[in-house]
Amino acid sequence: MAKQYLIDSLASNFEIDADATGVLEDVEMTPKRLLKGQSLFRTGDVVTNLFCVAEGWMTAAAELEDGERQLLNFHVPIDLAGLEFLSESKATSTMTAFENSLIYLIPVSQFLSGLQRSPRASLSLLNVLGRRYITMQDRICVFAHGDAKAKIAYLLLGLRSKQLRNKFKNPNVLRLPLTQPDIADALGLSPVTVSREFTKLTKAGFVEYNRNEITIKDVSALEACVTPIITQDKHADEFG
Amino acid sequence: MAKQYLIDSLASNFEIDADATGVLEDVEMTPKRLLKGQSLFRTGDVVTNLFCVAEGWMTAAAELEDGERQLLNFHVPIDLAGLEFLSESKATSTMTAFENSLIYLIPVSQFLSGLQRSPRASLSLLNVLGRRYITMQDRICVFAHGDAKAKIAYLLLGLRSKQLRNKFKNPNVLRLPLTQPDIADALGLSPVTVSREFTKLTKAGFVEYNRNEITIKDVSALEACVTPIITQDKHADEFG
DNA sequence: CGAATTCTTGATAGCCCTCAAGATACGTGG
DNA sequence: CCACGTATCTTGAGGGCTATCAAGAATTCG
């Protein structure tokens, strides 16, 4: 059954031990398919479901007042997403399918009562959110002090880490149809700058860029781009 | 007794209801005084205590490789700090007293076992961490898309919100001996730029800057500096 | 095939950093 | 109380990085 598979995957990815995952066993997980570009919820909507990504990519984005947007997160299989809306039922970002995706909806109410019954699961989630907070601090450092090259390297390494954790076959090939305008939206750069930086990175042999498929050729070279900002041992952090 | 006062304050500040605060009643809180500039722990240290700020200001900073630093957080009375180290016992930032401070140390182990006994406290903490995560997303937006003026306005409004929540008498007077180099470190700007922006903000009548005491004269004008980045209703978010 | 989007490349402009020098304030010791 | 050193603040000049504007090539999609 799909649900048991998801639970097992979540257990390994979030270091929720077998006992703690009991929290998910009594909740109903409703499958939902989203087409590319379709939104699960928008800023201001009331969010009543967490969700688990089974196939595809989901992305969280903030819509800025001047028409720009800030991509905040990338959710791949098997990610549990929406934890930040346990407290705020009103969405502060828009959750959109980046490509055709299959997700499983988890009602917040059921999830919460599951947590009430399982103190160990609550602690695991506290750990997850604590780590995410630390990751966000690193991201602040990169956005505050890094140049365009450092930001792009940080993004690519973060996506690679995410694929690595979720056991993608070749983590160096980013299986995400990211256009350069998308990358620009994620990093607060202009598409033109992204293009220029990628030609430089390609000429240097650090990456290969083939429209919608980015291949990391030299991980340590990319790490060297970020090292002036954050220390080496933090490069395993995921983006989003 | 000091401890009961702290517990009550934490209860109101973190929306931890009276029942849930039972988590703190069985833990020992050890008072510790720190002189200005003294560090509680440094990056890489093993953190075995959360702490609650009773007097003064504490600040968390990341030390970057090129000798710069990124100020990440400001902790005022009555803040509970160090929650992100429930998962990572190794500190990822350095916690320093910004002025002479009195804090109460709370052993992580005792706090965790308290959480095990109190599911509602765990949920409250999940809410707190969830909100902090959302706040960090806003900060990402400002750092990625904002200019120097927007960043400074965002910082000032965030510090004001913090004083407001913690019931300082006049929240518009920032009671934090922040030098311009400090502000530069918090925002990834150069001290020179901070100085120029403050002279502009002063001439415009938005703030008053008197060496170590910043007074916000026009809240809505500052909000207007940030509004192009994040929407109006998010300005209540705290910095840090 | 045609329209829209994406990608590339060049030229220009603006913001912020760096360097530098002088002024002001703070703390310490005499 | 004063002198001194240190740190902070201000202001100017110059330079680098990235945004913007623009135009053309390549790709995708209907």
C-alpha cells in the first residue's frame, strides 16, 4: 500500500524512528494530482492539510508587491511539507506544482492529535524544525554576504543535497525543470545575471547547463565558491 | 521567586498555556551573569543548555571565513533562546552578551524529558518554531530583494516588534547599544552605507539616531520602505 | 508553422563597497 | 580633571558588481 511506503520513507528521511511514526498510522492520506503550474494553496488561503510529495516537485513562493516572486522551497519525493502551517493556518506563501505531481494530503487536525499521542514524534519534529531554522540562518549568510556566483553555487549544492538525502540515483543531475528566470526568483538575481554566471561556470567546467537539466561536474569547486561565506561542513545543508 | 516569574513570562510570550508550562516546573534554572562582550558558547561548542534572558541583550552571530560576522538574532527579556540546539548539540553560531546580562540556564536533557511528559508543551513549541521559520522566509525576501534602506527599516521594525511583544515601556526607543558596525553586521552592509542611510532617515524625520539609542519617529514611513518587499500585515514579525 | 518564452550578449546606469581622511565620542590612566 | 588611545561616525572620491534596457538566436508549445 502506498501509505505504508510513504510512512517508511518519512521515517528514514526525518529520522523519525519506527515508534514515533505511529503518529501517521491513524491519519488518512488523500492522494491528489496536480498539473504543472497548478497551485495547492495561495498566500492568504487557510491551510488545513500538510502534504507529502510522492512524485514530482512542489515549490513554495512568496509573491512580492512589485510583481516579483521569491522561491522559498523545493519539495521532492519524499518530503513532508507544510509543517510551518501547524501554527499559522493562513498560508504565507503559494504552493505550486513545478511539474506534474502526486501528493498525499494529511489533515492538520488529525496530524496534531497524532502528535498529542506520540511525544517522541513531537520531539522528532522539533528536531526537524530546529535544523531547518539553522539552515535558514546559513541561507541568510549567503544572501547577505554572497555574490551571484556564491548564491548559485549554494542553490545547486542545496538541491544536490536534497536529492542525495532522498536517494536519487545520480544526485549530481538536478532533475528539476528549473529555468534561469526560476533560479533568478529563488536567489533575488536578474535572469540576465544568472545566464552570465552559468556561462562562466560552464566554461570553468564546474557545471553543465542543458536547458532544464543542470549537471554538477565539480562539487568541490562549487563548494569553494560558497566557502568564504559558510564553513565547509555546512555544505550538506539542503536548499529549502 | 524568580523562576515562577520567568515561567509566567514565558507562558505569555510564547502562548504556552498554563497547563503546558508544567514542562518547566521540574527543571532547574541556573542563573548566570555575563559581562558585555562575554560569550556563552561559540561555534562548534557543545550546547547542553537552553537559556532564558532575564536582563540585558544576548545576540547570536555566525562567524564568516573572511573575518566578517553575521548577526542572526537578538534575545531580550523574556526570551527563551537556543531551541534550535535541541537537535544539534553543536552550536552553529556564537552567543554573546551585547551588554551585561543575566540569564537562566535550562539543561537540554531536563527540558526534553519535560516535553515528553507534556504533549501540549511540545505542540506550543512546534508553533513557535513554525512561526520563526515563516519569519525567516520574510527575512530572506528582504535580504534578496531589498536595498539598504529596506533592510534597515526591516531591522528597526523587527526590533520594535520584539520590544512590543515583551512589553517594553516605550517600544519606539530601541534599548540596545547597537553601533552602526553592528547594524552592518546584521544586514550584510558596510558601516559606511549604514551611516549614509541613517543620515537620510534622520533628515526625512523617520528616526532619530543618538549613538547607542535609536528612536523610531514614524513607524508607518518605515513600513512603507519595506512594503515593496513584504506585505503590510507581516510587519509585526520580529527580527531574530 | 507561428507565438511565446527562454537564453545569450552588449551597452549603460545605479547601488553599494572600498579606501581615505577628518571629526566626534568613549574609556583609561595619570 | 585632563591627556591620550581607541572606536565610532561622517563625508568624499573612485570602482566593481549587478540591474536594466535592448536586440537577436534558440527552444518549446499549441
